[in-house]
Amino acid sequence: MTAELRDARLGAVAKANSLYDHDFAAWVVQTVAQLRSGDYGAVDWENLIEEIEEMGKRERRALKSNLVVLLLHLLKWQYQPEMRCGSWRGSIVEHRQRLRDGLRESPSLQSYLQEVWAEAYRDGRERAIAETELEATRFPIEPPYTIEQALDADFLPV
């Protein structure tokens, strides 16, 4: 590679980094155009790789977040039956749907769901204690439901 070509590529990468830092949407458009045209030398690979890694992390965070909210409302449903309302049931339905959609779009997340099950339950339990103001001892330390029950559209704890 000639010094001239190397300097041109370094300049393109510096410009891409600047665009990434100041106008993310424009950086995305430019990066997609570069990839589609096969101009791989001009691609801001470092930031592209970071963004792809972050996409995977966002998928996992969304899955766990939906699971926490689902477990929170299942616990509230079970341990505060006198307070049951349509919004709790609606939240249960919504977060089950989000989980099903996420797992359908990325089936490999099924193993992650199992991996974070206990942690998501602990987080949901903690929120249930805070929101209901019931004694912590009312809520089991271990999940009282299986993953299959939690995701089952017909399951509501009694």
C-alpha cells in the first residue's frame, strides 16, 4: 500500500469517527452506503463492531427487563389479590407478548432467558416488595413459577 493510499484511508477513518461522534444517524447512513457499495476500506470498523455488540446487549437487556416486569405483576397478582386490576393483567399480557416476540425473532435468547431467570425473579420480587409494601417474607425467595408457566398465556397464579 502506498503512503498516499494509507493516508487517504486514515483520513476517511478519522472523518468517519468524527461523524460517529457528532451525527450518529448520518454515520449509519454513510456506513450502510459504504458496505453496500463494497467500499470496505472507508468503513469505520471500530465503531461498527461496537454498535453490533451493543445491539446484542440491548436485546438481552430488553428480554430481562420484560421478564422482571412480568414476574413483578405475577407476584402482585398472587400476593395482593384484593388489589387485582385490569392494568396488572394487561401488563402480564403485554410483557408475555414482548418476551414471545423477542424469542421468536432471536431463538438463541432462550438460553439467556434460562440464564437470567433467577436474577430476574430476585429483581421482580424486590420491586413487588417495594410496590406492595408487604413484608418481604410474604414473597418466596425462590421463583414460585417455572419459565413455562410465566410465559403461558393461560397461566395466572392463585
